[in-house]
Amino acid sequence: MIFMAKKDVLGRKICIVGLGYVGLPLAVAFGKITHVEGYDVDKEKIERLKRGFDYNGELSEAELKEADIDFTTDPSVISESDFIIAAIPTPIDNSKRPDLELLKDASKTIGRNLSKGSIVVYESTVYPGVTEEVCLPILEKESGLVYKSDFKVGYSPERINPGDKEHTVERIVKVVSGCDRESLETIARVYSTVVKAGVCRTDSIKVAEAAKVIENVQRDINIALMNELKQIFDRMGIDIAKVLDAARTKWNFLDFRPGLVGGHCIGIDPYYLAYKAEIAGHHPEIILAGRRINDHMPAYVVSQMVKDMISRKIRIMGARVLVLGATFKPDVRDMRNSKVEDVVNGLKEHGCRVDICDPLLGDRKAIFGCSNLDIKSVTRDNFDYIVLAVKHKQLKGMAAIADFVI
């Protein structure tokens, strides 16, 4: 592949700050058409990426090698760029309130290395107002530059779905926003070069922030409804899977299913909007009700397992239990906010001895304080009870020996 000069196709020098599930695929997409600076504070990650290895398993060695990206932990590359994209995690704290420390730290680093004429675009999922009310003041303070006169900001929320090879960066419509008309058009043009599905312009940064956060709020509430229906139908002795099979024959029935809701998006983002809603003077009842139901689901699942074990005359205290799968969803290595951990801890609290088998995490000897067994060593006779928690393709053949499927 012949790479073009830094500032040719786009008219901008690109720097991606944060090379995780969001930043890395974006860097590779841009790296196919122009040079990209890829910055991250994680030295180990950077060394792996230089060797062509994506620990998350989202990108192949060939894809990394084909993209024109300089991977570095040196923040000075930011000053050499004039289109900086920040893809930073936005978790919640122990009180389930927004934790913006990583985003603030990244903004400080960007600000200290910000050059005149630059545009900074944030992709992190946040509540409406974070870009302009939290990040912008930090950029101004650390850079000494004047907003809109010396630099501009925008917001373009990520829509990456880990493990999804169909809905990739290039194939998902990109929502874009800017602090003024000029920045909006520049941001739209730059993203349009790699996002073949097109861009959706919004008339303000807050609108784009709100659009992103409600995407995950909507999914969370719909899954919460399915989880509540499952609990109701379990009491009635009705198989919810059969109920849903019948219901989805109607053309406008929404095809959601019950299950554990983890990960870095759906299980977290509703708390961001709820936090901002409270500040605005509104108590969000439906949003928080959905979160309570989904947060309680691991405990409900454990209670169902215990009842099932009792019905099978399995002695709970000391029972050997194998949990198949540990990530937050099938066929990804992502462990963030995996609710399987809550299930494992619940089983331990009942006195069970728990082992885990997750072939996607074969490089880990222990997960959630349990041994991570090689799938080849797993036999039915070694365990009193087997739980299929995550339906990885590599675990498909194990479903036949599972006593309980989440």
C-alpha cells in the first residue's frame, strides 16, 4: 500500500487519543487513506499494537499493518495534529454517578499539546453538556488558547459494537456536531471520507450528546421489560422463549430478549442521563426502574439456579459449579462490567466452588477469583452443575451438557 502525505486527502492531520474498542477501529479506518497518530497512555497496549496484535481481538494483524498509524505514548504528537479525536472511556463510580476523571485527564493532555487552528472532537458517551461544560474549560485552561478563535470543538458519538463485523465504522451512519457552522462542515467532511454510510449533522453539540445517550437508554429499558416479563412468566410456569416466538410474528413487535445487561454502554449510560436529569430538576422514574430491574437480574438468575440445584438434590454447600463464559456478551473479549461476575459471586455466597471456562480468555489463568479451565479439560463428570453464561461460538458444543442456560 502506498500511503499519502499527512495532510492531503483530508486536509487535516489526524490524531486519535485513546486506542480501545472505539479509538483503534477508527484509527485503522482513517489509516487506510492517510497517516494517523495513535496515542494512548497504556505502554503495554502500544507495544502490542506496534507488533500488530490487538488484545481485544477486533482487528487482525494484517489490518493493523495495512493502516498507516504511528502508535505512541508520546503526547507531543497531538501538537503535530490539527484534528484530534478523543475516544475515552466514561464509566460510573461506586455510587453509580458519572466518573469523568479519565475524560478530564485526556482533556488536560490534549490541552497542553493543542495547536492553533485545531479541532477537538469527542466521541465518548456522556450526558448533554459535558463537551462544552466540562471538557472545553479544561482545553482552554491547559492550552492558553481562545475557544472558537484559536481552536474549535465538536462531538461525534461512537457507535461501535464490539464483536460485530457487519456494523463497522464505515457502515454506521455517523452523528456529527460542531461549535459553529464551519467546524460542523469540517468535521462532517473528515468523517465522510471513511464513513461510507454517511453522516447526520445536528445543530448543536448537546443534541448529538443526547442522541447518543438515549440510544442505550432505550435498549436498556426494553431489555428490562423482557427481564421483568421473564420473572412473571417463571412464576406462572410459562416458557418466555415460546411466548416471544409467538409474539414476534406481529410485524411491529420489538425483538428484545431477557438476559444479563453488562458492558461499557447499556449498563452505564442510563445513569449518565439520570444524573443530568436530576440536576435539571426531573426525577427519571422509567430510566431508573429499568436499571433496577437489570441490575437485579444476576441475583434473580442465581436464585433460579439454586432452586434448580435443590430440585436435582444437589447439595449447595460445596457444590462444584462450572460457569461457561465470562465476558459481557458472546464472541468478544470485553470484560468491562460483565454481569457474569455477579453471578459467580452469588454462587460463591451460597457456598459453591466455582470454576470458569472461557476459551476467548485462554491467556488468563484466573477470572473473578476462579480458575479459568482449558475447554479441552472440561468433562461433565467433574462438576455437579454446569451453567452456560455466555454463548460464545466456541462454547456451542458445550450447551448439551449445561444444566442451566442464562
